[in-house]
Amino acid sequence: MDRTADERVRAAEPAPAGPDTPQANRISHPVRPGRWLAAGVVAFVLVWLGWSIAVNPNLHWDIVVDYQFDRVILDGLWVTIQLTVASMLIGVVLGVVVALMQVSDSRILRTGATAYVWFFRGTPLLVQLIFWFNIALIFPEVGLGVPFGGPKLVTWETNALVTGFVAALLGLSINEGAYMSEIVRAGLRAVDPGQQEAAAALGMSRAKIMRRVVLPQAMRIIVPPTGNQFISMLKTTSLVSVIAGADLLTVAQRLYLTNFEVIALLIVASIWYLVLTTVASVGQYFLERRFSRGFGTTVPGTLRGRIGRNLRFTGSAR
């Protein structure tokens, strides 16, 4: 039997919100005056701090502007980029080799890898840099020849060979290799052993299993901390100023020793470090997104949050 027109109208009207309806179950967030008060105080402090810095005549912003793109500063910036990229590349290669030694069946290889990680992670990077810079005090000459006191075929003076840049590269890359080995080892251990057993059952060699099965899956675990290490390396290169490595901080120090504009030149260097760190943070974010595909995981946080975390001090002196 057909319903009347009034019944059809009443059926079309929305039902009143009862205790079991979604409208009634909505969570109402209470007003938090303390949060608004804290946000207001923080905003006030930030504005006041920014204004105080902007109008402070002792900061000499005109000097900052003049030297920001100075050729000497840009040369030091380029050295910093070179040191960072080269040290990370060498450190990653060393880290992979040492990590493979740590998971090897050979006790000798495991012992050598453990000793390497123990020493270079256990001593300060600054001490290692100074040591490499003064290596000529131990070995005045380096060369190729018969070991254990045999004749040398070719020799070089250590002071001419190990310059400030080379000493910085040796110290940064070897130290980074110890940290990267732990990162790579953690990634290798995270891969399900059953997949290695299945690959071995198919007749694949150990090297092929590592190259085609283990490493591709371990990359999603290795890449995020490696990106953090790269960003940390950008700031860690400032330590080479103690051995005259010609990096960004070194040339800034040389400039302010001549014109006595200490704070202005430090601000110039800090701005470039912030720029490099921000660019590296953006690259790290998209690289993590690339390697997270297909594993049901997403990159934690937002791009803005990732940049903020990487700009924090991370203990570059290690």
C-alpha cells in the first residue's frame, strides 16, 4: 500500500540527533586558555627577539650583506661542499665494507671490523683531525716498496702529500665509515633471514644474495639515517678550521682576523650553513619517500618538520 504524502515528507526529514547518532558522538574539544596564553607569550618573545636582532647596530648587517657573496666566502663554501660529498661517499663505501666484514663467517674479519669501529667511534673526531694533520711527525715519508723494512720503490714527503684538505678528508671519511658501518649493519640485520635461505635454496651465491636480495630491502632502513649523517657532516666540516682546511668557517675566521668583524662574518657563515642544511633536508625528505614505496610505510612527519629537526644542533664534535 502506498504511503501518503505526509509520511513521505516525514521520512525524508533527517532524524533528530539521538545518543547513538554520529552527531551526538562527536568529540567536543574544550577551550584551553593556557595553550593560547603560552602561544601568545612565545609569539611575543619571537617577535621581540627578531626585532632586537634586526635593529641592533653592533651586528653590522651592512658587512653581512657585503660579504655574503664575497669570492673568498664562496670559495670556502665550495670546499665545504666538496669535503661533505667526498667524505660521505668514502664513508659509505667504508661503512658497507666494514658492515659486510662484521656479518662475515670469518672471525678474523669480524675482529678487524670491530676494532675499526671501536677505535674511530671511541675517539673524538677533533683529535683524529689533528692527528692526520700531524701524521708527518710519525711518518716523514710514505712510499711503495717491500714491507717489513724492505727497499722502497717510490717515496713522497708526507707534508707535501697530506695537505690540510687531504687531512680533513682522511679524518672525516674514516670517522664517518665507522658510523656508517653500524647503520648498514642494522639494515642488513633487519632483512628476514628466511629470504636469504630461500635465495640460497635457489642456488644463488652469497655475494649475489647480498647484492640482489638483502641490500635492496635494507636500503629503506639505511637511507634515513644516512641522510641524517650527510646533514650532520655539513656542520661537522666546520671542525677542520683547526687544521686550516680552507672550508667556510676557516675563510670566515681569516677575514675577521683582518677586519675584526667577528660577529658579522660568523653570521655570514651561519647563513650558508643554514642554506646547505635546508637544501639537504629537502633532498632527504624526497629520497626517503622514494625508498618507502611498496613497504606500506610513509615518511614520518612533514617536510617542514624534517627541515626543523635537521637544523637543530646534533653534536657534530662526536
